[in-house]
Amino acid sequence: NVLILDFGSQYTQLIARRVRELNIYCEIHPYHHIPENLEPFKAVILSGSPFSVRAEDAPHPDLSQLRGHKPMLAVCYGAQYLAHFNGGSVEPSNIREYGRAKLSMIKSGEVFFNGIPENTQVWMSHSDTIAQLPKNGVRLASTADVLNAAYRIDGEETYAIQFHPEVYHSTHGKQLLENFLVTIAGVQQTWTPTAFVDTTVAVLQEQLGNDKVVLGLSGGVDSTVAAILLNKAIGNNLYCIFVNNGLLRKNEFESVLHQYKDMGLNVKGVDASERFLEALKNESDPERKRKAIGKAFIEVFDDEAHQVKDVDWLAQGTIYPDVIESVSVNGPSVTIKSHHNVGGLPDFMKLKIVEPLRMLFKDEVRRVGKEMGIDPELLGRHPFPGPGLAIRILGDITAEKVRILQEVDAIFINGLKKWNLYDKVWQAGAILLPVNSVGVMGDERTYEKVVALRAVESTDGMTADWVNLPYEFLQEVSNHIINRVKGVNRVVYDISSKPPATIEWE
Ligand code: XMP
């Protein structure tokens, strides 16, 4: 187990993911909430930060329980922090050191640089520079612009680097992390999907005993993997509920429900399409549509959860990025999620919560799913928003509009699969616009709907770019849609990036 102390860098989660890729478990904790029990941690990594160590309000935690006691790797801000407060000096650099640089080793035979060639490319991102090393500091490497690019502290297992080993542009970054964690700190590489499944199943059995658990399945990766893990642990004491809100993709409810049953899940499919349509009637404002859908879902789920007798737990597919306590750049703050009006909550929300994936990143959820034999097609599905097609039908929603959009979307998605483009795209879908346009079919004038196609590449949905789909593909899909889907006479392709646009149109 490795402790990553977060000073607010945009790269902190990336450090954690690289460490996990080495099959080493790690946890991110904010610098102002260092865990009291340090026993489980075999090594510590200090992250970068948007702060300057010279600033008044810069993070300044007490590391006396860690430094010299545990092997420590200080990255960027961490490296400057160790220098600044221990007899070295940090100064503003004349040139902003940002981007690629070549690392030149000064000391040979350092275990820290095992297997890393001279002049390896590293990624810099900082505006201060370490002018003088801290007490007992030994310079290990420099770049053309940065004298103290890497150092260690004599007599301690403390290493510090000015560059970012966690970003891919640092070519041997992962090797460096491995040298530090495995060779120097002696951390075991035992964090594998198999080990995770075995341990988690045992922990869930211990925690849940004979208790009953309800879980809402969405058809997505997280809830599915959570369900399979729980099913392994407690079998049919897991009651899954899969709600059809009528806003899913064409045939999705039936096909995913079948898949779930084939996986041996104890799942009840609830078709509440009518109820959701009713709740959305005459609603055209995006946020109000979301609220109406959220409310209807809670009502339906609550009704269903009540049908399970003596249920104690609600399982959720929460993953690690949702639970990491964030370090705010505008002064340390703690994100607290709380339910204020406990009395007004639906009954199922008063249940105890079990979240088997809360320590996993998304890529790890997929690896665990694969390990448990879940269909790769299901694991590779594009993200799909909770409110479904409701936020892709601009304006008010009717059963007819849902039908039209389902047909268009199915042609687009099946086309992507047929052309082997589906896995190259992060998310794709069709949008039904609230305008009619004039067309001509045969000798007839038409006045019908316009649909937009959207396909984006992204890593986390925070930023995205439109995908350069082949013209031949767009041509085939467009023809197909206009010829087959009654009510549509025009297809356009969305070429906006996020920002400034968003992925969904509403
Ligand atoms: P935007 O449109 O904000 O979307 O660029 C980013 C990602 O979030 C999804 N999304 C939602 N997911 N409920 C959800 O569960 C929502 O209300 C919602 N709105 C957007 C969107 O599909 C994309 O993956």
C-alpha cells in the first residue's frame, strides 16, 4: 500500500493510476488530512501542486511522521517543498519550464535510474526552480534548463524529482516509479484483478452475512461489475432492479435484461416507460427534464425496493474518482456530500450503503469485469447518460419522437460497429432537433425533422473532440437514416469540441 499525498495537482490521479498499473495498491489523501494510522503504507509519494512554495497560503503539512520513516518520492511541488523548508532554496525561474526536456544523469550507478537511458525524455511543468538543494541533498540529474532536476537526501530513502513521471511524455516514468516503489521501497506487486476479486468477495461475505441487498442496474459498466461481484459473494440475496425509463436505446431493455439473466443475476426488469413519459409531458427545459426523470426513478425504485422483504443494504457502483477528497486550489476545502433532509428521503436511501468498487478507477473496473468473465462487448460500451434520450430530444418529449430517435441512433451505432469504428469512439449518439426542414422525396415536397449525429473522443468526458469519421461512412449512414426512418429528411454531423460546446446538446 502506497500513500499519495495530494497537493492539488491536476496529475495526482494519474500518479495513482500509474502506480496501480504496476499492480501496487495506493490511496490518495489530501495533504491536510494525512491518515492517522500510517502502518499500512510502505512508501509515500508527494504530488505536484498549482501553488508556489513561496506563496503565503502554500500547503505546509507536517511530514515529520513520514520523512525518514518511509521511503518518499517527492514530485514537482513535493521536490520544491522538501528543498524550501529544509535549508535549500526555491526561486522563480527566468524561463517557464514547461514541456519536454532531456534528462542527463550526474551520478552513475543509482538504483533510482536502473534501466533508464541517458537523455531520456521527461515532462516538466513548473515555474519555480530549486536553486539550492536541501541539507544533505545529493544532485542526481539535470536538464538543459533545470540544474536540480532530481536529487536524493543522503542517509534517507528520500528522492525528489522536478519532472512528472506520471505523464506519458515522460518516456521512462513508469520505470522510475517501479525503481522507487519496488526496488527501493520493497513494495509488493500484488494488486491484480484476481486478488481484488478474491479479497472483495471475502470482505463482502464477512460484511453482509445473510443480509439482503438491493442494487439498481443501469446497463452500464460500473453497476454491472458491482452486481457480478456481489452476486459472487452473496448469490441470490442480491436483488437487482433494472428500470426501463422508455428513454433507452432501441431494444436495449430487452437485450440487456437477457444478458443479465444469462450472467445468473437475480434481476427484475421493470418497464416504467409510461410513467416516465407522463412525468415528462410538456416539459422542454433540460434541467427540469433531468429533475423529472430523477424523481420518477426514485419513486419507481423505492416501490420496487419495498417488494423485497427485509432488505438492509443498498449497493452502488460508485468508483474511486467520485470518492477522492479534493484539494481546492482556492484554499483547502473538503467536499462533503450530505443529505440534509433525512426525514424526506425515500426509504431505500435510508439503507446501509455498500460500494464494492469505491477504490477502483474506471480502467480497473473494466479489468475486474474482464477477470470475472463479463462479455467484452458490455465492458466496452460507450457511456450513456442517465436521462437517456430525453436530453437528446431537444424540446418536449413524445412517444413518437422517442421512436424516431431510437431508429436513427440504432442505424448510427450499428454502422459504427459494422465499420469497426465503435471502439475508436469514446461516445456516440444522435440528437433529434426541434426544427423541420424542407426536402423532396420522389416528386413530393417533405417538411420533416432534422437529426444531428455526434461522435467524440475523450478520456473522461471533461474535455472532448469530435471524431473525424470517414465521409463514406457518414454518407452510408445518412442515406440509411433518411431512407428508413419515417419523419426524418435531413442529417447533419456535429463538429464542435468541448469546450466550448458540451458532449450532449442539453
Ligand atoms: P456533457 O454534455 O456535460 O457530458 O459534456 C459529459 C458526459 O456526461 C454525460 N451526461 C450525463 N450523464 N446524467 C448522466 O448520468 C446527466 O444528466 C448527464 N448529462 C451529461 C454525457 O453523456 C457525457 O458522457
